[in-house]
Amino acid sequence: MVTVTGRVINKFTGQPIPNATVFIAGKVVNTDSNGKFIAQIEPMATTVMATAMGFIDAEITGSFFSEGSNINITMQPQVNFLT
């Protein structure tokens, strides 16, 4: 197992996204109040996906993660128009 860390931020403001859900190598972790997360995974190439209320899901595919990898995920706010 290796430890990977990361941060989920708003694409436009650069602000952290607290309580985002991050799926990585079969694990599910949530970000803290600073948008940071930590996960213990097998070293492998995998897809990382992040979800958060009010944001479009973000995905990073085909990356190889090893000990000390740092993953930065940017999420775009979801815009809903009422008609």
C-alpha cells in the first residue's frame, strides 16, 4: 500500500471544496474543510473521480500513483438556469 494525498479546488476561484467525495483505486474518501484528502491504495494506474454538490464531476484517467503522489483535482461549478 502507498499513501497518496490531494486537494480538490474550484476551477474558477481556486478555493478548496470541502466534503467532496473522491473515488480512487476502489477507495472512497472525503475532503476535509481545506479540500484535502489522503488515501491508502495499491500502487497502480487508475482513474480518480471527484464529486461534490453544486459541481460537475471531475475525472483524471490513466494516471499511475505511487508513494507520495499528490493529486490536484479542479472542479467546475454546475450552472442551472431556470426558465
